[in-house]
Amino acid sequence: MTEQFKFHMPTQILFGRGLVKHLADYIPGEKVLIVSDPFLYKNGVAQAIGDGMTGKKVAYFSDIEPNPSCESVDAAAAVAREHSADCVVGIGGGSSMDVAKIVSCLVTNPGSIYDYYSGGTKKLCPRTTGLICIPTTAGTGSEVTNVGVFTNRSTHVKLPMVNNEFWPDIAAIDPDLTVTLPPAVTASTGMDAFCHAIEAYWNKESLPLCDMLAMGAMKLILKNVKKAYDNPQDMEARSAMSKASLIAGVAFSQTRTTGIHATSFPLTAEFGASHGIACSITLPAFMRISGELEQEKMQELASYLGYSCLEDFADGVEQLMGSMKMPLRLHELGVKEEDIPHIAEVALSAQIIQLTPAVMNMETVERLLRSIL
Ligand SMILES: [Fe+2]
């Protein structure tokens, strides 16, 4: 049978040191809303980017929390509507970019995010407001995906929302923005990017184009993440990590993620782990079972990355995480034996878990979680 595949990437990518201070020419209309977290506003990063938008009327919404809630989305949307924003710019690790995606739609779509999100009955009409995403970490890849992840504050349920209106018009990646990241964030976000790449690669819906991107991204991360962790000023390592995160983002934007991300949702929403930690903590365990359905492909990857076999590859990744003082066992996040069935159940409720190259059911997921308790 002839191989067939589709690859859809409508986002224009701009990459380069210092470029985010000169974005005016890329912004449609006059009125811009910049969405960020309070830290990026207070330290002047958001304003420096806004100041570079010569001739534009810039407003700021800077109350985005990690794992953004639907309530924050609605508050940002109210500001965007009041400002009649022609363009929404999300600056941040992932949360602010995710919020910018839905807010740019809500400028012209009435009501609350709850009308359109999980269980909502309305369908978003095509976005007419511009959308630019600017990552400040090297990890989430959110700048090149059509996914936003939002948390329902009352139920604590964290669920992804996928919509074709969420593809940013422009992803502007400037490695200089990552230079102030603390080592722990460099590690957790860098390993999140690694998860994106490996989950695109071993995905049941993998594509040849994405395999190549994912392999390149993993090579860059294995070579550079510890360098950036040890020496935050190493701009070569920082640029490589920004590039790797972008490339991994493009790869998983086509395939979606798998069991690692499915399991991360309860670990974040209920145990307070950051996204990068919640993902990477199960990474070595998922690597060890990925040979179940993809033995040959995983062996090829291990060889490409300089390991003799999949087991060595998983050990190597685990050691790398340990060398960056990342948690490796679930009990370090406060998980207890009695929590395991519930975590498995929530993970299994995310459809992406079935894209993992291994049998995923209560028994296998509980076993995997117990192996790293
Ligand atoms: Fe992620």
C-alpha cells in the first residue's frame, strides 16, 4: 500500500535572538492585548515587547496563573473585548500562550470559555483577531500547536481543548528570553520538550516528517539541556534548546501526545506538580514499555541517539534527569499507593493515552505507576 500522510502547519515561524522587540510590522490592526503572568509583567519583559510595537495601542493582562483556569480566561477575554483588540499576544511558558489562543477567539465569540470548552454547546466561529505566541521557556511548544489546556477551578479537572482557530498566526521564538530561567525550570521545561518529541515519534499516529523532526529535537535536547542547566548564560545551548522545543512542538502538533501527557494531567491538577515535572517523571517508565509495540523503531531511535538498546536509553534519560535534580519517583510529588487507581483512571479518561505504543488499561497503567512509586 502506498504510504499516505497529511501535515498541516499554518503558523508562520520567526526565530532569532532579539527579534521580539521588533514585532510591530507583523501585528494586524492597531490595538494589541498582551497576555502574560504577573512575573513577566513586573520584571519588564512584557512591557519591553509591548514598547517595541511602535504605533500600536497596547493593553496588558498579566494575571495568568500556572495551569490557567477558565475564570482567568474569561477575565482576560473581558479586557480584550473592552480594548477591542485587533491582535492578542501571549507571552510565557505555556499558560499565557494557551490563554491568548482562546481569548483571541472570544473577542468576537460571545459568552464564556465554558460555552465552548468540555461540555459546552457552542462552536467557535472563525477567529478574526490576530494571534501571536512568544515562548519564554524552551519546552511547551504551545506556540506551534492548536491546543490549549485549561483547568476547571471548581472540579480541578485539567483538560486540553483542541481547535483549528488556535493555530497562532505567528510564533516568535527568541532564545534571549530564556536566559533568566532558573536551572530547575530549564530542566523541567527541557524534558517536557523531550517528552513531546518522543511521544510524537512513538505515537500510533506518527508521520515520517514528524519522526525526523522528533529525532533531531531529541538529539539537540540530550546534547544541550544539561549545558543550559549548568550554565544559564550559555547562549549556544539556550538557542539549541529553543530550537529543539520548537521542532518538538511542530512534531507533536501533528500527532498529539500519548500516555506521558495523559498521566501528567492528574499529577498537575491534584498533586501540584509543574507540567514539565508531571510529564518527565513517567518518561523513563513509558520508555521501558514502548518496545511492546514499537521494538524496532525504538531500537533505531536508541542507536541514533548513541545508546546500545532501549533499556540503556531509558537509563540514560533517567540519569540525565537525576543529574538535574529532577524527581524520579511519584512519592516525591506526594503520591501514595492508594492514589494510584485514581491517577490511572483519570489518565485513562484522556483519549491520547491510547496513542501510546503499549496496551493501556487499568492494570497496565497501575503497574507502570507502581514501578515508579
Ligand atoms: Fe507538554
